[in-house]
Amino acid sequence: MSVHIQDETLSFEEAMEKYDPVLGFEVHVELNTNTKMFSDAPNVFGDEPNTNVTPVCLGMPGVLPVVNKTAVEYSILIGLALNCKIAESCTFARKQYFYPDTPKNFQTSQYEDPIAYDGYLDIELEDGTVFRVEIERAHMEEDAGKLTHMGGAAGRIQGADFSLVDYNRSGVPLVEIVTKPIEGAGSRAPELAKAYVAAVREIVKNLGVSDAKMERGNVRCDANVSLRPHGQEKFGTRSETKNVNSLRAVERAVRFEIQRHAAVLESGNKIVQETRHWHEDTRSTTSGRPKSDADDYRYFPEPDLVPVVTTPEWIEELRSRLPEPPAERRKRLQADWGYSDAEFRDVVNAGVMDSIEETIAAGASAQVARKWWMGEVSRRAKEAEVEPTEVGVSPALIVELDRLIQAGKINDKLARQVLDGVLAGEGTPEEVIEARGLAVVSDDGPLLEAIDAALAAQPDVADKIRGGKVQAVGAIVGGVMKATRGQADAGRVRELILERLGVQG
């Protein structure tokens, strides 16, 4: 088993006192076309390994690629949504490198002539500050296959006994979105990193061109970080943390690399231009390989593919298909849901806006949806250190739990226990209630017994209620709820207490 030795780091505050971070992001977006980029092999996630392949995917001699028109249109849509210019003509190129997940020994990509270029994206940070990120290019390419390293630690190649390769992903259409160097973020660099990737994910999901599930690798980020002393214009040497596939990890990886770079520079050493691997368990990066520059890939024009030529009419037809821009959508949803600015900002920052929208569409009220996603679901996500969408709670489940609460079968406290059972695989909410005996006690007989016991245990409180201090009834209600293990209807318990004491509520 290999052991990762964590690099020395400086505190983030010390790093910011001395250095200015410069960022750059390459976000890879898998397109959800029916077939692959250059062949008619199915583009389906999760099938048996090496079943969605053709001779083109496997790089067999004599095969010829054919461009997927839908993938080209999806790429143009992404470019338009990123405020890019769309090329009148663009070409493909061969990017040479030798890995077992790339059977052709080159990747078909774009180099000098990307489909989209010179764009920007305005990113809103948590406090409402807007930061403009300039987009260098968005180009079309194909994905590599997937390697699974067996016998090593944490699924890494280091220490593995052998590796398995699945070519189902080989040839899947990709759009790589490359930013220009991002300067001036300062101490907000990690926050900006997370917000930028979240914005790109939101855009491609709204466009319908990608499933945008980061846990599946539909959206992956290569995060470039360099530091330079305050006041220096020249960029420092960069590192590139590869294939980071969660928003939380992007933020943490950028923060860690800033701290690592600062420690290296403070010790008098030089930063190595290299790729890095992110480890969620240690929240650190480890060295990958020396980072290649473009010349090392020996790009040359792809001789088997003709240029892609666009027309103004085609571009405008695609532009007419663009959905509501994310910023406008957020404003509309906030107005529709009646959330305050602070409430809605919290929803966006928690990454649950889409989940709340889906929950409302499934039948919940806006307040109920927010209560669950910002309350119980977010609490569980924080404990598990995952995104709220990864907890396993669906909009339909929240609607069902709320229906049971409204019907008086369970209360909020019991609903959380029901959720425990559902997530543990014990069945539907109804089945969990039955199996665990979690239904609210609706028979007044047992409630009156518990009320009498609680009144006898707190005679001073009973006297206060009789004397007109009705608010003191909460103490008796609490005793009854404890006695019934939270299975009483608190409102009904209050009514019965006041009736028992002859007091008007």
C-alpha cells in the first residue's frame, strides 16, 4: 500500500499576506448526445464495460471518424451561453499522448481553431459581489476511456497491482471550457473557484446538453493555481490539479494549492510545473506528472475530418433555442417562491435551488421545500461532508413526508425518524411508520394519561397555567411529548391540557 506524504503548507492567511493568487480553469463537460463524438457507438453511462464501442472508439486500423452534428450544435449552444464568439470555420487536431485509456495514442481535439472563443461569465459570490471571468475558448474533443486501478490505495495507480480499462467512455463528446488567467480574486480565490464551476454546471444543465452530474464525471475541473508576490506583474509557475469532480473539492483544492505554493516559495524553493491529484480523504494534493506545454503534445491537423463551417443563420437558429439565462431564472424563482434576498442567497450557496424547484414541481409548497433542503437535508450533508444532492433524498420523498405530516399521521420530529428508515433501505415512508411504530398518537385516552402524569409531576406549572400564565403550558406539552417519544400531536396535547385545567386558550 502506498502512503501519501502531505506537503508542507502555510496558513491561508499568511499566504494571502504575501502573495497574489492567479487562477485558471479547464472545465470538461460531457455532452449527453445519443452517440459518441466520431462514431455511432451509444453514449450511455453505467453499461457493462467495453460494450458501447466500435472500431472507431478502439482506434482500429483503417477506420474513419464522422463528426456528430448534434455534438457540434451543443458545443455552439455552450459557446453562446458563455457569451463567446462562434467561429465561421474551425478544424480538429490530433493531440498526441500515450495512455492505455486512449487506444489511438492521440485524442481528437481542437487547437488553433476552437468552435467558440473570447467569452465571459459574470460570477456572483456569496455576498452578492459579481466577478467577471474571461473565457479564452470552448473547444470540442473526445473523452478518454476509464482506468480502474486494482489493489492500490484509494484507487490510485500508485501501488496498484494492475489496471482495468473500460472504453465505453472513449469517444464520448466533450467540450473543454478554458478561462483566461484570473487575477484579482485575492483571498476569495477558493470561493470564486467553486462559484465558477457551479455556474458552468448550471448553464450546461439548463441548456440540456449535459446531465451535469459531477459525481459521474459529467463535469470535471482542472484547477490551475500560481502565486506571485504582491506588486509583481509576472505570473508564477502554475500547478494543475486534475479532474476535480465536486464543488466542495474544487474550493478545497484551490485553497490547499495556494497554501502549498506559499510554503514552497517561503522555503526558498521553486514550484514545479506539474499536474496534481486531489485526495478528498486528506484534503490535500499529491504530485502527478510534469505538466506538458502545447508543444509537447505535437498537435497537427486531423487529416480525416473536414472543417466545421457555420453560417449566421445556423447560429441564430441555435441562439433562439437558448433557455432563460441563469441570472434571470434566479430572479424569477425568488419572486415566485417569495424568499427574501438572504433566504434565496442561502439556497443558491447551498446548491439546492434546482432541488427546491423540483420539489415544488412535485407538489410541495415553497416554504416546505426550503425547510427540508436547507434544514434536515443540509444538516445530513454537512455531517457526511457531501453535497445535499448526494444525501439520497428525492423531491418525491419530501413531498410524501410532508403529505403524511399534513394528514396528521406523523409530526416533524417523527418525519426525521421516518427519513432515517427510508435512507436505511427499510421501505417506503408508510412501511417505515408501520414497522417502527412511528404514527402520531391520535387516541385521546393515552394522551390524557400522559397529561395527567405530567401535571402531577409539575404542580407548580399547573398552578401558573390556572393563574392565567397560559404560555407556561409549553413545559407540560414538553413532558407529554417526552413520555410519548415525540409521537403526540403537540397542538392536540395543548388543547387537552387547557381543557383539563379549565383554562381558555
